[in-house]
Amino acid sequence: MPETVAAGLPRHIAIIMDGNGRWAQQRYMPRAFGHREGAEGVRRTVAACAELGVPYLTLFAFSSENWKRPVEEVDDLMWLLRSYLLREVNELNRQQVRIGFIGDRSALAPDLVTLITTTEMQTLHNDRLVFTIALNYGGQNDIIAAAQELAREAVAGHILPEDINPESFASKLMTSGLPDPDLIIRTSGEQRLSNFMLWQAAYSELIFIDTLWPDFSRQTLEQAIDMFSRRERRFGAATRSQT
């Protein structure tokens, strides 16, 4: 993947897709209708990022807490994912998009896990955009799993506790191999991370927009990128006026 991007463009955009249910309710439709329209938002956003030259895109599709939703809604979301992967793999290949997944697959249906693995393999060599779907993902669980892995290595004598540093810790996270997101966008007006990429978001620029996810367009994305480009990212350093 490109090591550099155009000036003002985030290398990695992560989006918390929110508002499908409210979008449907505003139209007196069932929540499932909103999720279906939300899938169109995914297609638009993937295409826009590929065309704009954003190398990495991660979408928060289903959190580890979303299992608390009604069974019918969860089933519909999983059906939509199956449908998306079956229908879009050729288009992803045409756009040179490589798809990957982060999250705990153990709770997913075996046929879905097989489909996920197959789609990952079918797009493995695409190099225009790395598109990651966070599915059954939770930031706290990600951190705990990394800590447990490092603890096991320390107990086994492979590392010393004092050898653990941010780089070694990040290498055990599910996002290992991906750059941390430069920009995290949340739609629908909510202003929280909701257990998404907690470690990785340490220096991310956060943008919260009122747009409901099914209405998220290329124009909305470009507006968020423009806001990002006008921010001064200091990573703890002094401002330009202080140097």
C-alpha cells in the first residue's frame, strides 16, 4: 500500500456507521429497511475512498455489544453481510479493493466464517484500498486479548515484562498491520467511540456529524476530509506559534 498520500488526505479513515434505525423510523419503515439502505452507503463510501486515493478504510459494522439487539435484527444484519460479500466481490476486485475483517469470529455462523475467509482470499492481492470490516469487534476485548498474549509470552520466558512497549503491544492487536486511523467519523450526531478502536484512536482526529448513515454520501465524506485537512495534528508537540 502507498506509504504517502496526497496532502490533506487521511491515510486511514475509520467510520462508526450509525443511524440506520432512526433513518427507517423517520420514514415509518422497519429498522431492517434502514440497514438495507445502509449497505448502499457502504458501497458509496468504498468507491469514494478508492477514487480519492485513501489507502485504508475501516467500517464498524457490528460491535460485540450488538448481540443484545433483537434476534430478528441481528439475523437481518448477518444476511445483509452475506449478500454484500456474494454480490460485491467482483466489484471489489474491479476496483482493486482488498477486504479484511477484525473481530471475534467464534460467535459467527460457520457458513459466514467460510464466506468471509473466501472473500478475503479472493481479494488478497488487490492494492488500491484496504477495506476492513469490524464485525463482532470491541476495543476493550481487543486490548485484553493483546495483554493476555503478551502475558503468556512473558510467563513462557519469551519476553521480559519491561520489554513490552507501545509497538509490541500494537503488534498483538487485531489491527496489526494496519496504520492507526488518522480520522474517525461517527454519523447520526452521537459523540462517543462506543468501544471502537480504543487503543488505535489515541491520536485520531474525531469528527461527529448529524447525517444518518444511509444518507452518507461522497460529498459528506469529502466535507469530513476537508475538516480533517484544516486541523493541526501535533501529537503532543507544541503548536507552530509556540515553536
